[in-house]
Amino acid sequence: MSDTLKELQLESTLGGIGHEQERDIPVIDLSDFDARREEIKKSLWQAASEVGFFQLVNHGIATPKIRQAFTLAEAFFSLPSDVKSRFSLKQGKNAGWEFKSQVRPSTQTADQKESYQITLPHMEGLWPNQTTLAEFQRVMLDFEYQVWQLGMRVLSCVAEQMGFEKDFFTRAHDRSTPEYQSTLRLLHYLPLSPEALSDASLWRAGAHTDFDCLTMVFQREGQGGLQVCPGQEVGDGKGPAWTSVTPRDDIITCNIGDMLMRWSDDALRSTLHRVRMPTPEEAGTPRYSMAFFCQANQNITIQGPAGKYPPITAHDYLQQRISANFNAVKQAQAK
């Protein structure tokens, strides 16, 4: 296994339940961003380097806009399967609809979810029309743009702390080119039967790190399940210590991904996380979330200021990580 995939070696050891632990999650207030830029920049760097996980408040994306996107996401997933299959995932493109096709190295079983992924250069033929789902394309494109803007604002602070120009990551995630790889993923975690709950090998999303630069997660109030293991604290003898994240419509939960950890020469921490199985009381209820993955454009070379790792293009890095996750379906089916 190449060093590019060393992260997956860690994931493959994390299939167990572990235990839960209360922790304080860093909360960063982005209000008056320009006036408070230096303060915010230091807070972001401290959270990203010490924990790898933080939450944003007063971030500028209106809560009604977030709720509108959630409403349309739920409407999409409520469409019949034969309709959703018209928009099936394009292999290797992170665009389109998939159903229980992602297998984590930590579990070797399929995540109990479906998703619809929006990656702008690859969306031809993947948008429901106005008759199928009115306003879906317009609302999701507007939402994708707002979240991208916020991600670039956060990453501009990281860039300066790394010694790069303020717009370094904005140029690396240029939304206007065919090389653009950032993805908005709509997620529907499925209602589950008592039989599924009793299967210890199943997870709504198995333990993993993300393979992007920055992930921004939107959760619906009352639909918990996201758990994090900040600092990759997995060696205490009891298995990983997981902290549950309380969902709120107006808070964005963020984590650093492997791409940025590599880019920072490991100065920043990529954070393990998962979505637990529901309790018996929750089992019959679906869970919805949305995640935006800031993934550098295909032609961008990833190498940190100190050159700790050999250079690799963002295209090659991402393709290796996608392959490792989705091709695991074949390995699981062969067992």
C-alpha cells in the first residue's frame, strides 16, 4: 500500500464500537469576520492543529436557506427508486445518486445510507427537471455556491497560517473550471429494522477520515448520530473514544481532511468520525444531513511547505481514495 493510502490502514482498525466520552468541541464565531480576522485565524488554526474538528456559528448562511435545502433533499430521496436511478452515480466522478454502495475499510460492510452528490463539471443529465422536482437544481446550485464561499473564507485563514497567500486555496478550488472537484453531498440514512440493529457489523457510516481539505456538515435538529474521535485518540486500551455531536440547524460542524493534513505536512489533524446506528427508539426514523467537501481541483499539486510527502496531483489523490472506498464493495461481496 502506498503512503498515499496510509490513512486507510488506520481506518481498517476501527470497526469496533469503542466507548463514548464527553468533550468540549471548539466553537468559532465568524461574526464581524473582516474586523476580527486575526482573532478568528488564530482560533481556526488552534482548533485545526490540536483537534481537527470544530463548529462554526454566525457563519453567514441563513438558517432558512439551510432548511430549504434540507426540504428538497428529503423530497429527492422520497422519489421512487426507478426515478432516482435515472441520476445514478457516474463512476469515479463523485456526481449522482448511489444506494448503499460505499463500504468503509473500518467495517467492510455497506454504509446504511443513500446519497446524491453534486460536483459541478459532471452534472450533465443528473439534475431532476422541474416536473420531477421543482426548484431542486436552482436551490442546490445557490446553496453549493454559498457553502463554497464560506469554505474558501475558512481556508484563507489556514493558507496564511501555512505561509501561503490568502487566496491560495481559493485558486486551488477554482469553481469556474472543468478541473473543479469540490462536492456537495446530500445524505439520507435509512430507517432500520430490529434485525439490522442487532448486526454489529453494520453502521450508518463506518469510522473514517475524509479525504478532502475541509468538510462542512449540516445536521437537522433532532437527528443525531454523528460521532467524532478528535485527535485520533485510539490507543487508550478501550478502543476509540467517541463524542456525539448535538445537531443544530444554525451550526456547521467542520473537520479537517487527509488532503489538507498532507498539504500542511501533518501540522493539521484529520479527524476520525462516523454515524452510529440508531437506538431502538430511533430505528424507524430516517436521518438527513448535508456535507460539502472542499477538494482541490484536479490539476493542483499537493505538497506542503516542508515537502514532507512527495508531490501528488489532487486528481490522483482523490481517485485513489474513491477507489479504496467504493471498490471495497467487490471485496465485501466476495467474502
